[in-house]
Amino acid sequence: MGGLVNGTPVTCTVAAVNAIGESAASAPSAPVTPATVPAAPGSVTASRGNAQVSVTFGTPDNGGLAILGYVARCGSASQSGPVSPLVVTGLDNGTPVSCTVAAINAVGEGAASAASASVTPATVPDAPTSAVATRGNAQVSVAFIPPTVDGGSAVTGYTATCGSASQNGPTSPIVVTGLTNGTPVSCRITAHNAVGDSAASAPSNTVTPAALPAAPPLTSAVSTASGTGAVLSFSAPNDGGSAITGYDASCTPGTHTASGTLSPLTVGGLTAGSTYTCTVSARNDVGTGNASNPLTVTPRIQADLSISNDNGVHFIRGGSRADWLIEVSNLSGGNGVTGARVQTTLPAQLTGVTWTCSAQGGANCPAAGGSGALDVSVDLPAGARLSFLLGATVPPTPEQPVQTTATVSVSGTFNDPQTANNTAVDGPDNVGLFRAGFE
């Protein structure tokens, strides 16, 4: 019998009919509800998860009987449940699926819904591996092996974290900047895809960012006593974050070098009297830093020459001859002197000036004797002495006092820091026929 409304219960009676007419109706039947299978659910959407999909849907017409449940089918997997959403598990990450839903009542399973949009189950990538850190100047370069499992969604990038600093990048290696030289760090790498971030990798080796050391401030460059070297004094510079392992000194022209771990450094092989420009550089295990400020030095042989000048009197009788003993000595500890100049300054009134020379301690006289004021070049080994006896006639008039001066000076390859004993003055000695107080 048709024309009934699904979901509306009815009872039924039956009457017999013959040629005479219709019989009385039977007693009514038990109530019965006309029904069919549910309609297909609508508004089906699928959201991916880790090897699963969550399927949401609308409630369809129940076909006249209460809906007992639903079945969601995504690819080859399915899941039943009483309400929306249904989570379909057992899917393969990275394999796209679309989903349908069918409703079930006591009559049976209804038609499947229209398919959802395609969705690909996925999770975060595996962690990168084998992180290796290489230090730089206030930075670290981190190399790594990308994960072999991307979680079903392509890896879109990586983040390297070293200490408190991080840097993103598309591939290995990633350079993390903004670090502090001298502060050790280890690094970790995370991978990213559309789902999210992977776990961090195992930590890398520990490295200490560092740079080349700064240039040492060169404070002085002085000659050695022998005149064959330069003593360079300097201050320790910033080490760049890695302990300084040594210093290198250089003097030009020529190739003259020295190395050591502390100030000062002595550069040898220099020529006395020549001028050199010297610098110092610092080393750490990153390399050799820039050279210091340059300083010039002219090595000179150190010597202490002295001179004395004395005639032994304070009064000279006019018209007589006077003698002055002038002695030149090399008091230096071990350096001989060549080309020292010995000179005397005499009053103009002296006449008949002559001199003789004697030597001690290996010195050589420039000549056995001579005339006129002294102006000679002499060589004096260490500890040697030259004695000059200078004589002159002092005229009776005018009765002017007599003062003589003797000096010794070194040539350009030598240095005599004690100049106070390089000049000797005798007099003024009074001159006259009679000494004051006598007739």
C-alpha cells in the first residue's frame, strides 16, 4: 500500500468483499512505521592529522527511522561512530585521500555523501641529525643531515639555535650570527613543514666563536747595547675570543724577525746606525692579527766615554810653558768604540801648541804627536785609555786667565747616554809675571 508518510506510524485493518458486499473490518494490526534508508550526509570536510583524518559532516534526513550511526571512508580505511566528527586512522602520511560519509538506520546504510576535498595526512618531520658546528667571528656555521622522513609534508626550512641566538635557513649549513666571541656554545637544528616543527637534533660539538687578535699597541722600540738589535715593548691586545698563543715582531728594511709569548721581543741581525721600522702582531689559534702601529729605531752601540783635562795648577807664569794632561777612557762594559772624536778648545793667546799621545788597554794613538789644538779620531776598545799631553806657551801679556776645554764624542753608529762626562774644563787659571801676594 502506498501513499504513506515515512516516519509516521499506522495500524491496518482488512475487510472481505463478495458480490453482495464488504464484510466488517478486521481488528486493527499492531502499529507499524513506514521508513527507508537515511539520505546522504552533506557538508563533508576532512582535516588531516598524523596518519589519520578527522571527517566532519551534517545530519541528513533519517528516512523515517532514527539514525543509528555513520561510517566515514577515506581511501581504503573507514571508521564508524555515532556522531560527527569521525576520525579515520591507519592512513599513510603523505598519501592524499578524499572522504565520504554514509548514515545508517534500522532499514540499512544510506547513500554515501559527495566526496570531501582531497587531504593529505601528515605530521612534523623527524629531527635532523649529525649537527656539526664550525666557529667564526661572532658566529657559528652549523652543518647537518636533513631528516629522511618529512612526516608526509615537504620540509620548508630549518632553524639553527646556538646558545641564545637562532637563524633560519633553507638548507645546510646555516650561519648563526650575533654570538659573543670567547663564549662557548653548542647548537641544535629543527626542521619545519606545514604541520609544524620537528624535535631538535642532538647537540653539536661545542665551539667558541673567535676572531683574529687585535693589533698590539707598540709602546717603545730601543736599541740593544750591542747595536745589533731592537727591543720592542708592547701591550697585550684583545685576544678576539681565543687565547693569544704568541707574538711575531718584524723590522724592515730586510727580513728581521723574532717570535715569543711575552713583551718585550728582541729583533736581532740589525746594523748599527741604520734606521728600521718595526711592528708586532699577535697570534691565536684562529690566525695572525693585524700589525701594530709602526715605530722606528736606529740601533746604536752603547758606550760610555769619559774625558779629563787638567794642568795641575791654578796660576801660570807669563812667558812660560804649560802642560795639560787630557785622558780619554772607554768605560763601557764590553763594547769597543771606533771613530770617536777628541777635540780641544784653547785660548787664542797660546802659542807653540804641541801634543803627544800614549795608549793603554789596547787603544791606538792616532799619531805619536802633533801640533795645534787636538781634533783627532780615535778607536777605544772596552776599558782602554788614551792619554794626550798637550803643551803650549803662555805669553807674558796680556795677563788674561787661561781656560781650556776638552771633549769626546761618538760617531753615528754609537750612543753615549752619559754625556755629563764627555766634556772637561780646566781653569780659568790666572796668568802673570808674579803670583798674587808675591813680588
